[in-house]
Amino acid sequence: MGLLDFFRRGSLGPLDEPSDALRERFFQAVQSGSQARLVRLCRRYRSRANELFLAWRTVPEEVCADREKADRYMAAMIAVAQCYAEQLGEPGPMQILVVPDDANPLVQWERKLNEAGQLVSELRYPEAIEVLTESLKTIESCQGTGAERYTAMFHGQIGACLFYSGRVPESQERLETALDVCRRIGDTEGVLAYLGNLVEVHRYLGQTDRAADYALQLAEFHDQAGDAEQAAHYRKWASQIRAGEPLNRVVVQTETDTQELDEFTCQADGHYKFLFVRNRPTLALATSLTAKACELASAGSHADAMELFAEAMEVDPYDPDPPYQVGMCLLEMGCYEEARKHFLETERLAPGWFHCRTDAWLAGQLAEGAIAHEAFLLHRQLEDGGLEPGEIVSLCESVLPALEDFGPVWLAYGNALSLVDRKEEAERALRSGLACTDEPDLRSRLLSSLAVLLPEGPERRELFRQAMSINGNFIAAAMARVVAISQDAS
């Protein structure tokens, strides 16, 4: 589920179509002479009507240069505006066409939304909230459907700002107000968006029953609209939430949908992606701070990066990524025991998050002096250095005589050999890695990689079984399951 899509409440595929492309569709509907076709378009994009007209009011240069085209352009604009006013009771588009900007409240409100949006893009959430709150006072003093729509939008955007910036409990009331207004004025898109937002708010707060109740309301809404597929999707989501979602799990993304591992059915094309899904959304401010901190860490500014990671953890104490990245910084700085604590914290927040289990083991080995810091740096280069498979093969072959008991090198070596079509050598490398590796996360990756290389038979199936059963690496276990199921189906 997408969380709180700022300034575009219904991020539902075609609803987000660019304004220029939509303009052509509206104008073609006008030229077709079909009022029913035009009404359908207007109704579908009702919540974007004012935004679209503000964009369309600037006539393209190639149209301005041709008087006949310009006349047709304005006639189409007026026809669409009249359809909104007469068929849907929406005066906003016509007001945008005929009322000067400085006297048009719709134009001013749109400008405030854009101003707040710019502040959000700069992570200036308190200032965005202030802009939206002050503007809301003027909107609530006005009457009419247009004012009510903007009332809902402004409450919704304030709620989003509060949520994004870590003030999650405060966002609830704003989003509920937005939902109530949308229900009152029959704004279907708004109702769907804010119901979804409230599911995520209560998931984040750990209020599973309330989150499930909102998900069921989404299911009922789609039932009433005759969309059985979407209704079933939200009903299933509600059941998952109420039953208690795992802190972290892996799902399979195919060309057409996303499936839970225990419901996976193989697809004809056989192209899959494996994604982590947590039991609560990640807050946008924490994500942005973490991304900036990672850039600093990559540039060697570990102290500055650590400050931003600390801010991210304060904003979103449930996000596993900041402590994970802090652990990586601490490893590079030689603070092994502290690094291990952060990887264990990552595991507490999201069991199996990326390679946190291997990294915790690695930090422990470094702290005990079982491996040298140079081995860790080599491991980092092999995993994150952007090397081509041939380069990895050469590097591993140069260091293996001194690191023949270091499983991560055998894993990298085996996978790289496989990619350069040296399958028999890859198999031997992966078996050598298994012989010296007990750590479950790393071992499950070795098992899965080896199984993929082998022909169908008892050993291959046993390797897949072990990869799925030793509570190791989540992605490796998911891959083993998918390959095994696909193999059985073929």
C-alpha cells in the first residue's frame, strides 16, 4: 500500500496522468460531441479539476500562434468548465477561467498547496504545517462544495505532514476530519485515499483492530462499487492486520501482482523480485535523513552521518534501516562491539533485515579478533564495490590462499564464477564455503546458490529444504522456495 501521497490524494494509476495528456483527452471528448463521455471524464478527475484548469489556463505557444487553434482551445476549456459546473455542481474550473487571480480564492488555495509542497520537498514540515493551517482558516470561513473540498485537502495534507515528520498520533484527527468531509460531499477518491491513510496510521501505532476496521471499510466501499477483486484484496489485508503481521517478511513480486510466499504460484515468464514488507510503514522524514546520512558515510564523513542517523532514529524509532546503517559505519570505524549491538537492534526491529544477521556475526568475529579488519574491508568491496563478475573472480583468487576459512569470500567467488559460466568451479567454491560456515544467514545463501547450480535431484531438493529451514537469510529462503515450486510445476 502506498502511504500518504502528498497533493495527489488518489495515486491510482490513470488518475495521476500528466495534465497535458489529460487535456487532450478532455478536448477530444468535447470535439466528439458526446456529453456522456465528457461527464465520465469530468467525474473521474473531479478532485483534480482545479489543479488541471490552473495548468491548462496557460495556452501552449503553438496554439497561441494560430488564431483558429486558439479559438478552439478556449471553446473546449469553456465546454469542460460548463460540464463541471452544470453536471457536477463544481464551479471551480469556471471561476478559474473568469475570476482574476488576486480575487480568486481557488487560485490562492492552490498556490498555498504548492508552497507547502515545496517546503515538504525540503523537509521543512513545521513550516509547511504553518502555511496549511493559516490557509485553512480562510477556507473554513467560505461556503460551497469547492471550499469543502479544499477543507478536506488541507486537513489531509496537514495530517500527512504530521505523519511524515514523526508526529503520528496527531495526524489521526486531521485525517479523520478529511475523511468525514469527503464522505459528506461524496468525494469518492478522497474517501478511498483517507481510509487507506488511516489504515497506515493505526498500523504504525500498533492499533491493529482499528487498522483492520478501516481496511474492512475499504473492502465494503469496493463491494458497493462492484469491484470484487479490490474488495477481496482489502478484506484479506484486514485479516492479515488483525491476525498480527510479522515484523518483517518477504513477498514475491511478479509481472502482474505481488504474492505472499505461502500463496505463491509460479508464473509463465518466471521473472520475480523479492521485497521486504514490514508490519508498519516507514516515515518519510526518517527515510530522507537516512538517505542523506548514507551519502555522507559513503564520502567518509562518518561523524556527520551518525548525527543524521540519530535524528532518523528519533523520528522513526521502528525503522530498522538507520541502526543498520549505523552498524556499518561503526564497523568501518573499527568499533566492532558497538556495531554488533546496532545489528542486533536491527534484528529486533525487523528480523532478517537484509544481511543484518551476517553483519552481526561479522562484527562479533572482528571484536574477538578471529578475523582482521582487512577481511571486513574485502567483504565490503565484494558486496558493495560495484565490481564486475570477472573482477570479483580475480580478486577472490588473489586472497583465498590467506582466507580459505572465510565464508563470505567463497560465496562471492562462487556466485561470480557462475555468472562467467564457470559452473563446475562455482559449485566447488560454494561447497568450500559451506564446509567452513556455520552462521545461518550466510549458510542459507551458500545453500541456495549451490542448489540453483545443481540438476534436479535429491541433493538439490535437500539443499533448498535446508535453505528454507535454518532461519537464515530471508531472501535466500524465499528464492529457494520459489525455485522449488517453479521446478515442481514444470
